[in-house]
Amino acid sequence: MEGVGAPVGSSRPLITIDSVDKHYRTRSDADLQALDGITFDVRDREFLSILGPSGCGKSTLLRIIDGLTSYDGGSVAIDGEPVTGPGPDRAVVFQNFALLPWATVLDNVAFPLEARGLGGRERRDQARAALQQVGLSEFEDHYPRTLSGGMQQRVGLARALAVDPRVLLMDEPFGALDALTRTFLQDELLNIWSRDRKTVVFVTHAIDEAVYLSDRVVVMSPRPGRVAEIVDVTIDRNRGADVRDTPEFNELVGHMRRVLRDFVSDGETAA
């Protein structure tokens, strides 16, 4: 049931995932099912998180939405068009930063724009605008090795924002960061999302992070990944750090923890 915290964007589905299955072959040629009948929609301009234990297929599902990974059954569509491969309407932010160590911060952010046919000056202008969005304008001539982990991840976010995607896909982007930096970047991401209102699909295994950032949370079971529950985050969208101390926040965190814990008590384990 939706409440005060219901998404302020359109209720029209932008991404439609219908009965998606994914299988892998192991080294011994055994069949390993990663995803089983995944079905949900992502609304236009919604911030949706996919939450689940390690090994449940969260990242696989994100790569399927991006078109980087094929699937074995069901369908995935963006704005009614089947996903058959990566497209200019999508950009991904990875956990491991994926920066080019030999390139400056500016060149790292501008790199994907070259593949889109932009000239040098236009690439640099768009890259600088993206760096300004994440507060790194003064570091454009630095190299990744001179930056902290949090700053490197902001470069990765700027690189994704520079191509102005309609859909921003984020694969546990703050998972490798310390708690303080992670909290800071969560706030930065919310500020950017509030300004641009892009559709965001955010993968995480941290329950409090999913609640703090999202309009809705898709809770997945251990492998094979299934949709256990879709939870509306009924908290007003004007969120600050103090929202974590509210009864509403802690009730949602507790509910999702119980959903995930039930799988363990039923004898299922995450891979």
C-alpha cells in the first residue's frame, strides 16, 4: 500500500520485467539457476532498490536490464522496447569504480562520450558539467590513484551522469566504502536524484541503505533469485540523516530483515 512516501514521479512503468529466468552452466556442466520467474515494473523517475543476500542474482538481473547479460526466459523491455543489448538510454555505476588509471578524472568522465560521436570540446564541456554535479570540478586534472575511494566512486557516478541516461543502473556502488563515506555518498546521490529525477535501479545487500534511498524495494530470495516481496517506502521524500532514527524507518528495516531471515529459518542459504 502506498502512503506519504509514494513516488512523486509518473506511475507509468518505464522498465517491465516479466517472468525472467537465468541459468548458468558450471564447470562440471551442471545447470545452475540464478533467477526464477522475476517479475516487476520500474516506474518512470522512480528510485527502486533490489535488495537481497549475496548470490541471489541481484547483479545478474541488473546486467540483464542493461543488456550486458542474456536471459533464458521471460522478457525485459524499456519504454515498450525489448532489451536486446546495451543502449544509450542506460548507464551503469559499478562497485569497483572501473576507472582508467592512466587517464585524468576529466578524461575518465569524457571517455564514454567519445563512443557517442561527440567532439572534443563538447565531450569536455559535458564531462565538466557532470564533475560539477558531484562536487569534483577542482580535481579534473588528477589521476584516480590520487583520489580516495569515495572520490573515485563520485568520478564513476559523474561518468554515468555525463551521458545523460534515462535509466541509471547502480551495482552496489558504495559497498566497498567505509561507513562514513557511504553515508555521505548516499546523501549526495539523493541530492542528485532529487534534481534530475532519473529512473534509478540500485542493487544493494544493505537494508538500511535500500530504505533510505528508495521509493520501493524489491526483496529477493536466496538462489535461485525470486521476488519475495515488493515494499513501498512510505517515508516523505524530503529525507535527511535523522530519518534513520524515526519509528517508520526502523519499522521498514525490521520488516525487510524479517523477510530475509525467514528464508534462513526455512533452511535456505545464500550462495
